[in-house]
Amino acid sequence: MAAHPLRWRLLCELARSDLRVRELVGLAGQPQNLVSYHLGELRASGLVGTRRSSFNGRDIYYRLDLARCAQALAGAGAALHPGLRLDPSPPAAPAGGGGRPAVLFLCTGNSARSQMAEALTRARSGGRVLAASAGSRPKPLHPNAVRVMAARGIDLAGWRSKHLSVFAGHRFTQVITLCDRVREVCPEFPGHPGYVHWSIPDPAAGGSIDEDTYPAFEQTAAELETRIRFLLAAIGPGTSPAARAQSTAPAPAFPQEV
């Protein structure tokens, strides 16, 4: 699958962000029918999945299954030679500027997805990544977000929702939008951060009773765990779970103004 030049280009773009067909066409510089054909091949292989936009219901977002790619690469290496077995933790890239990376997660309500992503990033990096979250239309933290994080040993007691304007003027290494609606209204931040989109549905959209939506929250938390594991491996040294296990230094406090 990855040997074809166009498929490799599509995989590389999707490794960075979830994208729509028209965006992939522009990035690859190839006709839409050709891009769509190779996207179909990648979907059939299981390396790429799709999700319908929750913003307009028409667009389709393509996303790379990083865990499936890791398994395929590890399997190929082991099949060729035992010495080529891959470390399950991807290598970490150097952090820019020598400081801690800073990531801002955005969704519409800042009541579930972005709060969980912030909490997981802080916890899984041991505080070595500055994480924050906000929403374009904030609403109170959802009880199920608190529950699924508590099941992972993370306490969200006292956390509050914030409007994205709170972070105007702050510099971030990456700004990650988690819902299709907020991607359309995401403002520019200083310092030219990397803008990434993860098309993740609102887990609270499936019902008004907390017990009915809890499975969706659990599924969202699991997806965020996987994505953040790969994010930490790529964003800087000392932030992956393997690197954290080798350090006993206390996690630095997150600055209140961010």
C-alpha cells in the first residue's frame, strides 16, 4: 500500500491531520478521481478510515489509523528479520526552542472532548507538555467526561470550561481542533503553530441521559488515548510513556495564565 508514491503522499498528509478529499487533492496536486481511487485502496487495506463531518453532514474526513500502521510496520520488520522488530514507542522528535511544547485543544463546548484531551496530555506526558483546552461556545463540563477520566486515574474536579478568546495572544506548538464545527472558526494564533484536525464526534450527541451516552464517552476517551500517545512520541523528547518511565523528576505545574 505504501509503496505507491501517491498513496505514500496521502498517508504522510493524513499522519499530520484528518483531511477532506478536496484538501488532499490540493496538497497532492493530483486529479480528484485519482486521489479518490487511491483513498479507496487505503480504506480497503484498513490503514485509512472515514468519518462524516458533524458540522455540515456532507463532508467526509479521512483519518489515518496510526495503531494499524504501527502493527503493519512492526509485522513487516519482524517477518524480514528478527533484528528489525520495531520499538512499540515511536521515536521522539526534538522540541523546538528547548522549552516544553504547548498544545491547545479546541472543540465547540469545551465540555468533553477537548477537556479529556487536555487532561490525558498532561497526565501521559507527566507534565512535560503544557496542555490547555477551550471552546467556541463553552458549556459546563459533562459528568461523563469526569467519569471516564476518573476511570483512568485522572481527576477533573474543579475544571471549568473556557472560551477560546482566553488564549488569544498565547503561543502554542500545536493547535488541535477536535470537532468539525470549531475547525471552521478556529482563529489564528501568534508564532505560526502547527494546526491539526482530529475529526471526533461529540460523545454527548447520542442522548440526553448520561447512562445512554457513557459508552460513547468511553469510545472517545480510548480514541484520544491512542492519538495522544502518538502525538507525545512526535512532539518532543521526554514526553512519550517510555521516556517518562525513565525519569523520576516531578512534573512542572501548568501556568495559570495558560
